Amino acid sequence: DHSPVGIYFLEGDRFIYVNPALARIFGYTPQEIIGKLDLLDLTHPDDRSLVELKIRQRIRGDVKHVRYEFRGVRKDGEVIFCEALGSRVEHEGRSAIVGTLLDVTGRKRMEEKLWWELGVKSAISEISRTMVALSSSVEEIAEVVLDRARALTGSPHGFASVIDPSTGSDVRLVITEGMKGCSLSIEGKSKAFSKGKDGRYPGLWGHALNTGVPFYTNLPEAHETFKGVPRGHVPIKCFLAVPAILGNKILGQVALANAPQGYTHQDLEAVERLVDLYALAIERERETQALKESEEKYRVLTEASLTGIFIQQDGKYVFVNERFARMHGYEVEEVLGRDYLELVYLGDREMVKSIVSRRLEGEEAPQEYELRRLTKDGRVLWCKMMAVRIQYKGRPAVMGNIVDVSDLKKLEVELRGSLGKLEGILEGTIKAFASAVEKKDPYTAGHQRRVAQLARAMAREMGLSDSQVEGIYMAGLVHDVGKISVPSEILSKPGQLNHTEFEIIKTHPQVGYEILKEIEFPWPVAQIVLQHHERLDGSGYPQGLVNGEILLEARIIAVADVVEAMASHRPYRPALGIEEAMREILQGRGTLYEPQAVDVCVKLFSEGGFRFDE
């Protein structure tokens, strides 16, 4: 009952037991589930066939153990992600299933964020590769930008446009996708639009160009600029537009329409990052046409790049943009003429040297790969490299760009770490609880649960983070686990303890710490258990800590522990009552007990209507 992991017992098509943790995961009480609901009732409709199959496989004996993920539905309708681990057992001569269940929604959200970031980085890499080829036209780059923007947002329709540099106002469509048969489709023909008499671009499509601000709307007909659509135009159900801006110049835009689920801020952020490169592509083409491939002018263009751009020849850097230099902590002048391997991590140099050699020899070599690089101050960066062989001043060279993906690598490491930690917590917690429950006395069980209940309510009232609140609750559930080492005759003695017996009792925080210290909790549970009998003035035990030396979590549990102990029956005395407990903590406020913890505890009982569960 006290496990933080959901535990269930399924017989036939009904739960015959669920613990409070499983009920909380789905927003119910155990009484609302046991005998009334089955696992399919708590399962998202789209995943019921999967869950039903897993149940049948175990009941039939096809498999004994199974572990799988599915989407659950809470009582309030919220969809959550769950991980189930179950085994087939025999119960009163019939097949049944006993298992555990974890809410892994947080992990799934992290994975979704990681996959989204990977999708955006992949799109940026593809656009960058297209831009590296100097022969690529703005139309070719626009096609890649629009294609990836549509894929990332699920948009069936979209267009990319540029502002005609000769007029500074006419908008020319560069590429349209998913709009065959629409009046806006260019299908190989040129199509341009101008500002209205008021000097503004009309309609939804002109709003981002007029304001220079990206936007989206999932209710286009309610938008101030919506004027309907022309005959033959694709109906607009939702709309997103991002202007292509470089410096303070609006160069064009990318617009999308009719994503099935509507648009979000995340969609807008993704398209903005792609359109930044599209703006560079538009500007690059203008500069290229105006200055006839002038290297100096190309340098000006690339200084605004979001990626590091370089050219290496004869083993040395002969061109780098500012972004490349800043990424490594140098000024451009410090990089030029430097051996290209000096900025490569020692362990990756042989790999990079081989790739560059093969590329220059015209042999097959990867155009895109990851490597570690070194900054001026010795930091290691994870980077994605995209490079091609070119002719520079009449001789072979390597030109490429580089993107810092260190944050992405960190996310991957954190994700792997969190998955491992979840498994460690599950196994360690179950072992700790099993050990404690087997040996604890009858008074400790209810006492720990009630202390945890009060401490959690106090922590919430004090405004602590959700993580701290959860950690306090978990520590409260096991704060007296060290009493398993105290002889039962002492724990249950009806009279006052003598000095020796009390000294034995006082060892239980240290014993509890020894039991819990190796378990990989995400909170300092073992330290909280060790310190829950410390007092602000140093009169506590076992270490005699004072004030700030004691964890806040331990100070909160100390107050909850005293209140519950005085309010409850003990072998050596009857219950003293809540009023007497309140007098004790108020009398010791600031000397023995944390003042804020005392104040919120008194408030919970006097104003909040707090009551201990039976």
C-alpha cells in the first residue's frame, strides 16, 4: 500500500486489488476501481487491442512475464503514458495477473521534445547541405525549406515567397506545395502580388510581411485581417506565416495552412529556425547576382550564418566565418592559417584525417558526420559536420559548415540517465519497503504513513516544488525504517524506557540511513531519515546538527513526527491530542522546530481542516 509504484491484481476482467499509487495515477480511489473497472476501462481506445492481447497472452500461458507501454486515460480525461510489467500467477485455482505500473508521461514528454529537436536539427542540416552547394538556387533552397516545414508541422499546403529587390514591394511566389488546382498554385508559372492602395499587403498572407512578426491562427475567420479566400482557393482552416528577415530587411516569407491538429508555439519556433536559413539563402542569391561571386561579398553574407562555415586547403583553414571562429572561442584572424586538426578532439583526429584525405582524392567519403572539437579554452564540443570537395582558387579544397549539437548530446545523456534511474528507483524502493515492512512494529506502520501525509501537506502549503514535496512524502513513509533493528520488547514496552533502552531507540535514524543510502532516489531520502530527530538548537540526535545544517525536508518531517506521535496512542501512554501537540511545537518554535514549518502545521489544523487518515 505504501509503494510509490502502482501495483495491481487482475482476475478475469476485473481488478481485485490496486494499491493507492495505481489509483492516484489514474485519478481514482482504490474503492472506485476494485471490482468495478478493468484495465481496458483505464486504457486509451486506440491502445485497447494491444492491452487486451497482452492480457490474453499471459492468461493463456503464451508468456509468463510481459513488459509494455500503452496510453492510459485518467478519470478527468487526461491522456497519460504508462509502462506495465506483469506476470501470470495462479490464484485459487484460476489464472490471474499481478503486476506493477509506472506513469512515464514525463519521460515521454522528454522523448517527444528530443525527437522534435532532432527533427529540427535534421531539417537545418538538410537545408545547410543544400546551401553549401554554391550552385543551388533560391528556388531549390525554398523547396527544401518548405518541404521540411510542412513535414515538421503536418501541413498539407504551403508556399514560399520572396520580395522583388527591384521594386522592394512586389511579392513573387517561389514554390507552392499541396496546392494543385488552387488559384494560388504557380505550377511552373510566375505569379506576383503587390501592396494595396493603403501600402499594405492584403489578407492573412500579408499580415506577417506587414508587421515583420511571425504568427499563427487556428481560427482564421476570426483574425482581423481575414477577408475570405478567392474563388478556387484552398479553404483555410488554420494558418501560419513566418517572414524571412535578415538584419532589418524583410526578404520574403514561408506560409503554411491546414495542419490537421492546428498549429502550436512549437510549430512556430521550428519554422522560424528554418526560415532563418531561407532568409540567408535569399540574401545570398541577391549578393551573388549583384557581386558576381565576389569572395569578399560572400564573406559578408556568411558572417550572419547560423552555422560555422569554413574552407580548408593544404591542411589549413583559408576561410572561416565569424560564427565558426566564435564557436571555437577565437577571432577569425586566429583561425586562418591554423592546421585544421588542431581544432579536432585528439580521439577523433585519425577519423577526420581519413575522411578529408579520401574526399580530396575523389574517393567515397561521408558528406555528413559527427565529431568532437576543441575550443580555445579546452572545452569539448559535439558537432555535426557537412562538407564537400570544391575548387578554390584553382586547386582542390574542402568547404563545409558545422553545427554545435552539444545540447542535443546532453539531452540524449540525460534521457538515458533518467531511464536508468527510474529502474534503479523501482528496484531499490521495493527492496527497502519489503525489508522494512517485514520487520516493523504495528505502531510504526501507521505512524510513518500519517507523518508522510502531514509532511506532504505542510510542504505544499510552504510552496515547495513538486519534486521536493514528493521527496518529503517518500522520506516520511520510511523515516522510522531504522526501528527494524530495535528489539520488539522495547518498541512495545508499556512503561517508560530506561536510559539504555532509550539509547537503543536513538540509533534508529542512523540505521535507517544505512538501509537507504545505497538506493538511487532522486531526493536526499537517506539524509532526511538520518536528520529527522535533529533540533535547531543542537539538542537533537544522532549528530547534534543546528539550524541550517539540517535539511529543510528533515525540519518539516521533524514537526510532523512530533505532532503525529503526541496525537496518537502509544504503548506507554494514551493519545495526548492535537491541542497538546500544537502547544508543544509552538513552545519549541524557533528553538527546537523550524518556525515556518510550525506555522503552516498550526494553520493546516486550525484553518485548513487537516485530519489524519485512519
